[in-house]
Amino acid sequence: MPIHLSTLQTDFERRFAGMLAMKREDATDVNEAVASIISEVRTRGDAALVDLTARFDRLDLTPGSLIFSKEEIAAETARVSPEDRAALSLAANRIRAYHARQMPEGLSWTDPEGATLGWRWTPVSAAGLYVPGGQASYPSSVLMNAIPARVAGVERLVICVPTPDGIVNPLVLLAADLAGVDEIYRIGGAQAIAAMAYGTETIRPVDKITGPGNAYVAAAKRQVFGRVGIDMIAGPSEVLIIAQGAQNPEWLALDLLAQAEHDADAQAILITPDEPLARAVVAEVERILPGLPRAEVAAASWRDYGTVIVTRDLDEAAALSDRIAPEHLELCVDDPEALAGRTHHAGAIFLGGWTPEAVGDYVSGPNHVLPTARSARFSSGLSVMDFLKRTTIARMSPAALAAIGPAAVRLAASEGLSAHGMSISARLATLNGEG
């Protein structure tokens, strides 16, 4: 049974805090194993990738077959049905159009003292995108990671996707082709992260690594951060639905189950001031769940982490949502825009009963790579900004240096950095005819 809470309960705060503190990730410490894998790849390069792929993915490769050839990609993508190809193309076009609007502009101006200031945006030169393999091989994740990078202007896009037992998902390869990926390698796990970060004889290193993965991939991303940039450390997926009014209980139940079927550690939460609606939604979940193909996974998620909270009103619901800071927030109420204005922490917001979170996973346009585990309090979802760098620019005219330089000399002296002050004073002396 899911967790049932009411803000009218005398012990609500204690129980709510316990819900927030639930750990939904595997607690196994994999850092030592990951460090060993990274060290092996750094030392042995391609040979390590070949050995590790045979060990973990039961696939025998050579350095020459680490990468998918153009012929292999063409053969695999030819297997995709016209209907699937059309759906993936639609998604790619919508994602591309949305992210194109995120591109920032450089700026330059001259201030009253005569200094010219500004900034410019430039992309990273190469990005590595990790795509999980096996059952969790999602072409939509390829589009969500690769398209923003290409829109940002990244010159070289690399994908690593494991193919356990040699099984390839043609849709993943087609998604990579539609997104403009340059290189696709059939390797996974911590070894793929290490290869993209440090390079091997075959794989040139990248500047930034993005994409989801298991505990080993997450630990590897943490350990290579600094050598390369990373997007985020994503945990199990989650949805929070705030509902009130004439909502369809079946739709809300399906939205909760759409999240629960991701994996057993996913979390689906319903918050409503309407207790009869809450009961109706729970009844629909129990009716629908047994018939799902992934019923076992969804049932475990709903049993262990599903939560239903009854509040006094929508203001209280919005306040609780901000404390949870969900990855996905559905506002299924009569005036979703007004309620959105009262919420501040969410990875993505879906307005109204006709906007299920599932449409955002595929075709609405915004990115589905989002902060989890309450990190929406301080971070954002993946965007073109993750593949861009801002460089500041300054040019001092003689008059500008004369106007603001003396203050810099004073500050340098206060910090005991004499050469700093002298580098400015020498120029000021020339301006004053003393040089």
C-alpha cells in the first residue's frame, strides 16, 4: 500500500519528513570498483574496454569493432518501421525547435568611464553522451541529450551505448543519426565514462559528458568530474501531481503508473485537498495496475514509495510541493497557471489535465533530462546552456583605466599583491607623463 498522509494528522510533519528522507537508490558502495575500472581504462586503453565489455556485456570485441560502422548503422536503422521513424522524426523536430529558442546572445557595451565590456558564448568542442543499454535503452534520451548539444554548436558528438549479448536497439541508432551524432561506440558502464573522459587509442576524449546510467555510471561521472564537465547525477525518476476539481481519476492514476513503471525505485505522489478524489485515484491505480506489462515493477514502486497526501487547500499543496521539489510536477487543477505561480521548485511543470508528463518524455519539446531527489531546489534540466561556455570580455581605454585604475591599485595593496598594483600603476604613470 502507498503512504497515506493528511496535513490534519498531528504527526504529519514527522511522517512527511520521513517520506522526504526515504532513500530510493541502491546503497551499495561502488566507488572502489569504479575507481579500479577507471584506472584500468586509463592504463590499458582499448584493451581494457575489450576485456571489460566481454566481462560485463558478454560481447567479444576488438579495438576496431568498438565503434559502429556506417554500414552497420545503415543496416540497423533500415529495420525501423516507417511509423516509428515518423514518430522519432516528429520528436526530434520539436525538441530541436524548442532548444533553438534557448540560445543566448553575446553582448557588448561601453560604460560611462569608457570601458568596453561584455561576454560571448561558445560551445564545448566535444561532448560525450551516455545511453543506457538493455531494457533501459531509450531513443528519446538520445534525442534529449544530442539535439541540445548540436543546437549549441558542439562540433563532435560521441555516444556510448552498451549492447549486452550484442543486442542492438535500431531506434537508438536512428535517433543518433537524426540528432547528428558523429561516433557511436558499443560500450557501457564506468568504462565508457572513463574512455570518454580520458580517451583511448580509438576514442578521443571529450569535454563534457551527459546522460543517465546506473550506479556505476553515476559514480564514474562523479569521479571524472573536473577532468570533464558533467550534466548532473540523476537518481530514480519521480512525479508529483497536484489535483483538484473535475479531474478524471483514471487519467491521474495512469499518470502515476507511468512514473511507477520506470523502475521499482521510482516515486509517484498525489497531493489534493479533495479526499474523495484521492480515494478514487487510488482505486483506479489498483484497478489498472495488474494489467500492465510492467506490473511487477510498477507495483513495487507504488507499494514502497507511492504517496497520497490530503491537504487543507491548494496553497498548502503548493508549499508541500516546494519542499519535495519534484522532477516532474503536474498541476491538474482548474487554474494551473495561477498555481504554477505559487510553486518555485520543480524540474518541469505540466499545466492542466490535458498535459500528461508522458508527453514531455517524448514529443512536447522541453528536455526530459531533469533534476531528481530534491535537486530541483538548486538546479535545472538539461539545455543548450549545458553545452555552452560564457567568456567575459573587457577593453580599457586610457581614459577608462585612468578613471578606475587607482581603485584597483588600492585594493591590490590591501591584499598585499604588489605586482598586481604595479601592473596598473605603471600604465597610470605613463598616462600622467611619468613613465
